[in-house]
Amino acid sequence: MLVSGPFMHAHAVWVRVSHWIVTAGVLTLGYTGFVILMAHPRLYWGDAGNDLTPALIELPISRNYQHGGWAAATPLFEDRAAGPVSANRTYNIFNKNGWGRSLHFLAAWIVVLSSGVYFYLGVARGHFRADIWPARAAIVAPQSSADRQVRRDYSLQQKWVYSLVVFVAAPVIALTGLTMSPAVTAAFPLLLRAFGGYESARTVHFFAFVAVALFLIVHVVMVVRSGFRRQIRSMTVGV
């Protein structure tokens, strides 16, 4: 959404439709992802991790945080002191996230498909080249604020941020999400090697979404400060 000046950009219908589909999908992903994370608010690095292994980060977002509700650990093999262990829970953890996983998966495919259409049309119709990608000339000699208002253009900083979100953060979120699916990695094991394991993919997935969430917060603040009604009208009815 353009927020760099008092002039409004006439967004194409496909931009407006894909914008709101992706918006609804991302909000759903954020909510359901939080519910999923509440069930196990621990992040690891590598191929495996659980409550009995050291966490890279533990997030204080539910009663499952550092609950310590375990009986004494029991080795699975009596003749291996350093082998795998098992333990029974003594604490009633939060674990009602089945609906969240199902809705998260559904919303993810909606976002991927709508984003794919947006990406294809953005390339085919020159939207990325004209409005998103930082031009070499603009990097060498950035436009003044007055020039941007006349041209109805994004600032160079906005173009860099939008490019990072569209071409880096969003693909990383999608790829790490696919990597967490054993069915997908069975067909494409390269994904698992690229991200260093299931738990590494989950950790990268989390931080990439945090970056996108921070971008969205700043984006909404800019929209409000630059004229909320005007900006919403531009992104809904296109005027």
C-alpha cells in the first residue's frame, strides 16, 4: 500500500484482491501459529527436540513454559547410560491445538496460492519492476521527497523493505513450513538438508514470521499516519 505522499496510486484490481486474501490468511496464520506454539513454546536447532532436551529458546507464552512436570527420567536401554530416555508427565499441560494445526495448514495453502498468483502477475505486468524493486539509478541518486510525491513512488527504504519481505522472508516462511512436513521432505529431502533439520526449520520459520509481523505493524502505523480512510479506499475500491 502506498503511503509516501498525499497522492494516491490507483491499485489494480488483482493487487487489491490478492492483498486482502493474503491479509486474511496471514492474520489466520499468526493466530493459529501462536496457538500451536503455546502447546510447545520451545525452539531447538537440529533434527529433533523435546521437553527432555535442551532448548535454544523457551518462550513464556503459556502454562507449558518451564513447567517441570516430569517424573524421573528412565533410560530406554539398561545397558546404555547415555542413550535415549523416557519420562511420564506429572503436570497437566496445554495441548488443545489440533484445530489450530488444521486451520494453520489450510490458511497456509490459501496464502501460498494467492501469493503465487500475485508474484506471477507482479512479474508479468511489471508491478515489481516499476513499484517494488529498487532501481539502480535510485540507489546511486535517491529521489527527494517532493519527487516521490509527484511520481507517486515508494521511497528507496520502502522498496528495500518490501523487496526483503516479498522475495526473502515470505519464501523462507513457505519453505520452512514445507520442511516441517515429513511427507514433503520424503519427496524433497533437499529441503531438510538446506535448513539443517526439522527443528531448525521450525526455529527459522518462527523468526521469519516475527520479522514479517514487525513489518506489518510498522506498515499499519504508516497507513494510519498517512490517512487511514484514504489509504483503505485506495486498497479497496481503487480510488
